[in-house]
Amino acid sequence: MTTTEADGGTGVLAGQDRLLIDGELAGAAGGATFDVINPATEEVAGVAADGAPADFDRAIAAARRAFDANAGNWRDDVEFRAHCVTQLRDGLVRAQERLRRILVTEIGAPIAMTYGIQLAFPIEEAGYWPGYARNFAFLRDAGTHSGLGRAFRQKLQYIPVGVVAAITPWNAPLYLNIAESVPALLAGNAVILKPAQLTPWAGLELGRIAAEETDLPPGIFQVVVSNDNDVAAILTSDPRVDMVTFTGSTAVGRKILAAAAPTVKKTVMELGGKSTHIVLDDADLAAVLPPAAGGVCTMSGQGCTLATRVLLPRGKMAEGLAIMRATMERFPYGDPWDMKNYSGPAISAAQRAKVLGLVEDAVAAGATLITGGGKPAHLPTGYYIEPTLLSDVDPRSTIGQEETFGPVVTVTPYDTEEEAVDTIYGLAGQVSSGDDDHALAVALKIRTGTIGANVGGTFSLTSPLGGVRQSGLGRRYGDGGFEEYLEVKAIGSPA
């Protein structure tokens, strides 16, 4: 493990570079590595093991063996599972300053965000699920039933699905590595975590903590990464894998579904979003629009639930755009080590090019560029994008329909509330009004997985999160989120 430390506790940190397979930390088969790029400096920060097909095959075989053999009585002993995950949480706490530096280095995440969604929240989540699992009724009396002329008593047993492949994205890696792994482990499954190749270190560090600081049985939790998505695709098609969880784009989600179909794997997916913020005619624009504009710029706009489309009453477009422009032009972004900044660079040169290309296409299609739209002159190094505001965006245009994943807000006028525009997505959204009942009435009409009525950021471990239509399958969090990692067996007995 390379642990080059920079003076003063900031700067480049080369992270954990080993895979975790069958209880052992080791390099990839053949010794291949790939570079990890710091998006704020465009420099190589270090390397990670580049998993080969043999590594993924070994991980799948170890997970299958550990689950089927009930290693450590894993499937049946919830107290042992809770003990191991609590050890994992304690290890995260001890490693949190190292993790903070890893996250700032490999994502370009603003350090301020590590005190929330990027680091503090994942540690909180890792501590939440053990208590939840201890109190979960894995065997329940379902009462007396009748059918086919006989009465019978029934019990419901909640059993683990089996081997779970958790495939996570780069925008909030530690948060999503925890969110997709920890509940699955506590439900009694064996988990193979495949972090994104752009941000491998957060996952590999999680693997190091699991190997060195917990009693997790070999094969029950593993971390493998590859710089080649075709290599990692074995996780979605191998018959030894029972379930795939995935957070990422709708396009990749479709490929996973196709690969999983021949073996009828269970899938849970949080996919792309094009969330809409509907500002009603009676809303206080001065109160509503600054957080609407600034919120999309946080995390460089790289958040799937961000409300990147704003619908404004046509008669209030000029006033609304002026407020949003002022907000975005003073939004603090830049050096991720500066606590005053709430946005850093895009994750890569390719991502920046994609975002700026979508903006250019939107203008060519008739949208008006209000502010931003390019690379900031004062930040010549790093994959930075100016906070960007577009108006008069055709809702049927590419940028009106597709997830941008950058600090870009599009504004579209409307004449009546019934014009709330539709997309293929349905992940999140928001409605703002001067009256709570009015906001709720409109929110009830919107088809989406989660929506705020006069409130933003309704996000909690106890509240379900997920999409409808092409924004996903299943839910994370809440009671239903834990049960996604379980199957229900109905057991009948004489009444």
C-alpha cells in the first residue's frame, strides 16, 4: 500500500491499491495497474490494481463458496453480521481523515462536502444498519389463511438472496459503496463490490478496513476493480451471481438488465435522472430560486437527484433569471481543498467535454446562454466548468431530456400548471409554492420516485429513495430498501 503524505494534511494522497479477494489483499493477477487522475490538477495521483478476468472469477467463486457453506454461520447469525459491520464502521471512523483526503484527491470533491454526503453520512449509515438488522423480524407469523378448502397457518421467512454484485459510480463513491454493500451484508448475503474505475480508492480502502479490522469471513465481502468495463461485466452475467445492484446511467442500466436476463438475476438500480423543479406562480422567487440555482452547482452538478430543470411561469421569467444568474455568478467553486468552495472540478476531461458539448448543442437548438457555458479563465488547470444557466430550453431537446451531470441549470417557461414537462426519467423533483397545500396538490400529480413539496433535499435512511420509469428499479433505504436484499419464503403449517 502506498501512503505518500503531503505536508500540512492536504494535497495528493496515493491511496490503497490492492484488491480484496477471498479475505486477502493483493494486486491484480499479472500485476497490472492503472493510473488514478486527480481531476483538480490533471496529474496522476497514484495507481490502483487493474483487475483481470481471473480476479473477478476468483471473487465470484469465493463469494459463492462462502455463502453456500454459510461461512461463520453468516446467513443465520444476525448478531455476528451486526458485529462485523460495526467493526467496519469503527474502522471507517479511525480512517476518516485518510478517507477525507482520498475523496478530495480522486473525485475533486470539495472538502466541505466530506463533512456531509461524501464521508460523514456514509459513516453514519454504516452505524445505522446493524441496529436495524438486529430489530428486523426475519421470521414472522402471518396468521391463519384459507384456500382450496383448507385452513392453514403461515409464517414468512425473509432469507438472503445470495451472492450480490454491487456496482457503484464515481460521483459519491464512499457513500454509494456503503449504501449498496452494508444493507446487503446485514441481510445475510455475500457481496462483491465493484467500484468505478475513476474513483477506485474509496472502495479499495473499504476493502482494506474489512480485511484488516473486521471478523468478516473470507469471501463474504470482496472488492474488485478494473479499468475495463468489459472485464467487470462478468458480474452481471455469471450464473453464480444471484443479484446485481447498480447506481449509474440509464444506458448502462439497460446493458446490465440484458446481461442479467438469461439467468433471471434480481436487479436493483438507481439510474439517470432529469429532475424538475416546478416553481408555481405564487412562490416567493427571492426565497426559492437562489437554493435552486446553487444546489445544482454543488458537487460540480454530479448528482442524479439534483433538480437541473426549472420551470418558471412565463410572466416571471425575467425576474427569475436575474435571481438565478446572480446566484450562479457568485457561487463558490474551485480548489477542493478550500473550505469555502462547494463545487470542484468535473471528474474527468471526457465528462467536462460532454457537459460543454450539451450546452453548445442547446444554444445551437435555440436556447439562450445567460451565464457560464465554458471553462473558467481563472482556473486553467483542472477539469472545471463554469456554473451555467440556460433559458428558453425546449423540453424536447437533448439537454431538456438527458441527464447533464454538470453545473448546468435549464429554465423553461410555462403558461399553465398542466404543462409540467415529461421525460423518460422519474427519480426526484421539487415543487415550490407560497402555499403548502398548493405545493402538495401539484406534487401528487407528478410521477417520480421522490419529490419535495415546499422542501428540498428530503433524504433520509428511513425514507425510500429510487426511481420510476427509466430512472430505476427498486428502492434504497427505508424498510423496503433493506428488504430488496431478501427473498420472502411462505411456510404453511396445520391451522
